[in-house]
Amino acid sequence: MKPRVIEQERYELKIEFQEEDHGFCNLLRKTLLEEPAVEFAGYNIDHPLLASPIVTVRTKKSSKRQAKVVLREALEKMLARTEEFRKDVNQAVSDYSVD
Amino acid sequence: MDIMIIHRQDDVIHFLVEGIDVAFANALRRTMLTRVPAMAIDEVLVLENTSVMYDEILAHRLGLIPLITDLESYNLPQDCDCEGKGCSLCQCTLTLEKESGSEDVVVYSGDLVSQDPKVNPSTGEIPLVKLAPNQRLIIEAYARLGTGLENAKFQPVSTVAYKYVPIVEVDKDKCTKCEACVEVCPKKIFVIDKDTLATQNTLDCTMCELCVQECEPGAITIGSKNDAFLFKVESSGALAPEAIVENAADTLKKRIRVSLDFVGKL
């Protein structure tokens, strides 16, 4: 994971996530789209052999929400969910071995 | 989020996760496939090989043997202090010496002798090569950690898949109890219980919808939940299946953290 900014404006952000794949980018895209202020969120992989997807996020100007803030919130949401999953898996595994 | 382990046996784990979306399920699946490290033989020194098999093919076969992985004691070569040159912290040596006397001999993965007792082939029953009388094999192999991203031999899983949770519904008013569905269902979901059609083990349903086609009055509908997934993780033997799931969640967390740090600095 090596992120790099391609384009940055107040309401639009393009970031290249080197060494990443559909797994991470699609999750990020779906999480971004949960936020109503997001006008567009997507990612593009130039060639299937390249591992350098570019994630684009654009927020509605009327919402006055900066793209980077929305992106940060989405990542925080993803982190919280993954942490919850990690905790629940641990719990499920220890519950199962008790049975 | 609700997780329930349905079945756990040797190298397989089946579990149900409720309250996640497809994107998260797929991110997990892909992480288990390509990002969870496992041990495999990556370099082979052939000292003597008088068998009929070429050195390269033998080396390839050795590379594909799943090795029991000890993630605590080994580093990924790129993260190691030796900068990937190969040291005892990122590499494990295995040797193989076998000679056939006057009889044919089959060389198995179990004939490999490891320098580290924790790193061994997960099964000793994989045939590598057959030696004819008076043939000999002396080999030194170096195993290291790697990820499925580099080469599929480093994948800790042989299968990792998820499916939607099926919902099988029978309209009791329409059902004529013809038992056509009982016959046709490959997973034996339907049973006649006290003169009414009942369902059992609905999680096994593959959603082939043969029952829907067979049911003339149209009493059966097959649907699915869209926020619950049934995972099946089958380990190659490198790691315990639940360790693979836990490690995948940790790896995903680490990647999200890196990007979060980056975005935080914008």
C-alpha cells in the first residue's frame, strides 16, 4: 500500500493506491457512497496487470463538505467495521471451542 | 455484526457473518487469498539428481508443497533486517536425501528434513518423484514467507468462498404435497413431516432452483438475504483456518490504517 495524490481540489480528490486491488478499492468506493454528500465515487485500474488503482471521490458543492474529510470519514468507518469483525471472529472462535 | 461458526474440522471452517455487505465480504476473501503470508520453498539447490525428472520440474514440485507456517518466528524477506538476502529470521532450510537400492523407490514430501522442527510439510504423503534402482537425490531447499500476490504457492488457503444465505419459502396453501421437490432437491432440503412439507438444513441450499421448476402449483420461492454471508475457508495446511481469517482482518486493518494516515495528512 503506497498512496499518492494525483489531483486535489476542495471538492474532488484523486488518489492512486499502489499495490492495491479490487478488494480494498471496491470496499472504499462502497463506503464512500454511503455518505449523502458524495456526488461520485469510483476507481479505475488502467490494466489488469497493473496494481495501481486510482480512486476518485467528488462531493456535492452544495453540501460544503471537503472531499478529503469525506474520504477520511469513510476510511475511519472501514477501520471500525474491520475491527468489529476481528473482535467478533475472536469471540466466535473461543465460543466454539468451549462448546 | 454477528458471527457464528457453523462447522470446524481439521483444515476447514464454515462460518456465517451477518451485518456486512458484499464489498466487505469480497475484501476479506481477496485478502485471505493474496495478502496472508505462508511458507513455501522458493529456492532449491540440486546437489545430485540422477532421477528421470529434470531439476526444474522437481524444484517446481517442491515449491508447491504446503508447509506448516510459523508466523511468529519468521519475517517476510522484504521486512527483514537482512534486507531479503536470507537469514535465519526469514529463511528455513530443508534437506532431502534419498537413494534407491535395487528396488524402485518413491520420494515423498515426508522425506524432507527441516532445520526448524516447526516448519514441516503439512502432509508427508505427497509423491515427488519415483527413483529407479541405483538413482539418487540430494537436495537443499530454502523456504521463505511470501504472499499469494507474488505466487499462488504462498496462498494459505486452497479454497475461500462466500455465498448468500438462502431463504427457502413454501406457500402451504398452494402446496399439493406432490413431493416432486423432495425428489429433485440435490441437498435434501425438503421433507414430508406429518403430512406437511417442511424444510431442513436450509443453509445447504445451493439456490439451483430445481424445486421451483418442478413445483407445478408454484408454491416454492427461493430468495436470499443481502447482508449475510456464509464463508467457507479451506486451509492448505499452512495455517489453522481461523488463524487465516484473523490474520486477514489484521492485514486489512493495517492497509486501512496506512491510507488513513496518508489522508489525514492531506
